[in-house]
Amino acid sequence: MAIHAVVSFFKNEFVAELSDGRRIGQPDFRKMAHALYCAGVLADDVSFKWRAGQRMITAGQQVALCAEIRQLTRERQRAVSIAA
């Protein structure tokens, strides 16, 4: 079963609420992408949420975070195929 994440930006930190109940906070999108990847979240399973009083995550940040997760996934797949 895939783990989904809903990411928002609160008090200068990216905050992700995962479908399995965990919550992850990271100060920048690269660290957040790595944390989500390590938690088993795929780029297609990330959504973004804005709430009143929070800063909106820009479209560029959304694309960059998902692209970073995809890059980590590709690197892992390459490492596994080389090891096999």
C-alpha cells in the first residue's frame, strides 16, 4: 500500500502529514524530499495544501520537491541494478 503525503508550509518549515499518521518537518525542500523518500512516499503520492495563515508553497517549489523525490528514486534503482 502506498503512503501518501500532504505537504504544507508552516513557520518557515515544510510539514508533511503522512497517510500512516506520521508527521515530518524539514527546513528546505531537498531535505523534505529525502525524508519523504526514506518514509516510502513516491513523487506521485505527494499533494500540497494551503491553510489560512500559512505561506503558500509555490508551483516551483512543488515541482522541485517532486523532481527531487523522482531523482532519489532513479538513483536507488540504478544502484540496485548495478548491484544485481
